[in-house]
Amino acid sequence: MKKLLLAIPLGILITACGAPSVGDFKTSPDVLRKANIECRRLAAAGESTDTDKCNNARQAELELSTQMKGSK
């Protein structure tokens, strides 16, 4: 319960401060997942995904996948 109470304000802080950084996405898989869903919806609607949020999410995914490949 305490973790949940700490996670909610952190999520609000990240949202209130603009687009999450690549580091934010790398340390918070749930935020990364939600950003990827949002960016896919934008792309499906024919809207631009060239936003800080989508670009940072793509970069975080790339870095995480590179780390996973390197650890094998």
C-alpha cells in the first residue's frame, strides 16, 4: 500500500513536468508501455508521432533492447 501511495505522486510529477526523459522510461516500464500505446494510437490515427514523448520512448526501447542483447 505504501508503494502505491509513493507511485501515484511520482506518476503525477512525471506527467506534470512534460515529456518523460529516456532515463524515466528506462526505469519505469509501465510509463514506457503507456507511452508506446499512446504513440501507436497517434500513428494509427494518422497523426504525427514526432513528439518528445514518442521520440524518448523509442530511444529508451532501443537502449533497453541493446542492453538485453549485450547481456547474453
